[in-house]
Amino acid sequence: MTTGKSVVTGRHRGLGFWLQALLGLIPISWWADYSHHASLAFIAAGLAIVPLAGLIGRSTDQIALRSGPRRGGLLNATFGNLTELIVSITLVIAGQFEIVKASLIGAMLGNLLLVLGLSFLIGGIKRKEQEFNPQAAGVHSASLLIAVTGLAVPALFLATAGSSSAFAREAISGTVAAILIVLYIAALIFTQVTHAHLLGVAVADESPRWSVRRAAALLCLAAVLVGVQSEIFVGSLGPTVASFHLSKIFVGLILIPIIGNAAENSSAIFFAIRNRLDVTLEIAVGSSNQIALFLAPALVFISLVVGHPMDFIFTPFEIITVGLATVIVSVISLDGRTNWLEGAQLVGAYLIIAVAAFFL
């Protein structure tokens, strides 16, 4: 078990033809950016991030397969959200804090409602029920509830205090972020070391196809290209949002998470089809835990380093939606069983939030 998006498994995630075709959008995005075609640059750069994210995941898996299940799980947990981290840092440097925060919440909502919902729906169509480890689901649910508490308290403080100094906001943001990171590390120790025998560690059922040198080289190359594409994507964001009359909340909450997670989260659905819901939960729910407990808090400190301080205060809409998503998933996972109807309900909840975000 891991607390990240990926797990050490036998998943075969080579880049398919359509993903390889999307790599052809990289030079198109460069040309569009150079020619000041903002909308084309935005679309091409965003779509090009999808196969690059898939390549990062594949490279990480190939290295993890040589490390054993526990070390591999830790490696996957570390690099599981690398694409989101790079895009978020680019947004922080650009001062797009509203979109950064929305994208973090959007990634959690996408994992908990859309990805998990589609997995339960498609995986359960030909089955009466599907089962998963309720202990593992319980650990994830508890971590999510604590994470949502950490997200909500700074906003609750701001609403209660009325007016507050910049120092108070930064002090609370930094303290909450530090505590969540400590809890994330504790969760890693719990799931990887002290209680791995109870919760189960996914065991690799395939041999590595790439050498460590090749996997590391492709991982670095993909990370660099994601950074370049993110720069183009963020740089063309303003004109595109204005041109298509999109709200920043919708772009952050819906569009950016779908782009960053598309290649990776498709594997969650494939595992559900193969009736391996424990792996599906690791990918979808584990990733949300990593975002809430590590990625979002880490960005608070990274923003200080890059000279663009970002607080840890989210909007009421963001907190309420992710809180509701956490409660829904927690209730559904109590019995360790699911079916296609619960999947449809999760997807429906996501669509309701997406429609509301579009009109914000």
C-alpha cells in the first residue's frame, strides 16, 4: 500500500498510439507561443502534458520494479504527483494563487469522484459487487478527513476573526502546512513499514523492461518538458480564459486536474475492469491523500522560496466540495464493497460540482 498515485504492480502502462500522437503537439505549442497564438498554445501545451505525465509514471514504475514493493511504493508515492507539482510551481511563480488552490482541490475531487466513480461504474457493469480491503480504505478515509480539517481551519479562522494581519495568516498557513507534512510522513511509515503486513503491499507481477539509466533519463527528460509545457500553458492562460469567457475557478478546479491526471488515472479504471479495486483505491484515493497532506502544504513553503508567498486559505466552495467528496467516499467504503450504482452516484456528484464551477 502506498500513499501516492502509483503503486508497484504489474500494470502495463506503455504509451499508447494516441498518447504518442499527443507528443506531436509539443512543437506546435512552441510555435503557437512564439507566434502569440494564445488559445492554440494553451490547448496544445495542455494536451501535450498528458503523455508526458504518462511517461513520468511509466519511468517511475520501471525504477520502482527494481526496488522491491516497499521501496518501490515509496518511490511511486514521491513521484506520483510530479506533474501536478511542476504545474503548480509554475502557477505560483506567475502569481496565479487562485488557480493553484483550485487545481489542488480539483485534483482531489477528480480522484475521489470522477476517477473512482468511473472505476466503480465500468468495473461493476458485469458484476453484482466488487470488493476491496476495508482496512486500507479506512486508513485513507481517516487521512482525508484530517487533511480536510487542515484545509478548513485557516479559512474558518479568517471568517471568524474578520480581519487579520498578514503575519497571522502566514503563521497559521505555515503551521498547518508543517503539521500536515508530518502526518503524511507518519502515514508513509504506517503503510510502508509498521503496518504493511495488515494493509497489504502490492507486489510487482511484471519484470522491468527498461534499464535504470534509461528510465531515469526519460523521467528527467519528461519532467523538463513538463516544465516547459507548463510555462507555455500558464503564460497563455490569461488570454485564453478571457477569450473563452471561462472562470479561473473552473479552469483550476476542472481543466487543469483533468489534463495533469488523464494518463495516470486511466490505469485506475483498467484495474477496476480487472476486478482489482485495491489498486484502484491506491491510485485514486491515495493520490488525494498525497495532494492534501504533502503537495498542497509543500507549495506553501515553496512559494516562500520563490518569493511569491501563498497562504493556505481556500474558498468556502472549495472546502465544502472536497469535504462532501471525502464524506461520500468514506461512507461508500465502509463495508469494503461497491457496485455500478455507487460509481454512477460519484460521477453524478462530480458533474454537479463541475457545472457549478463553470458558472462561478
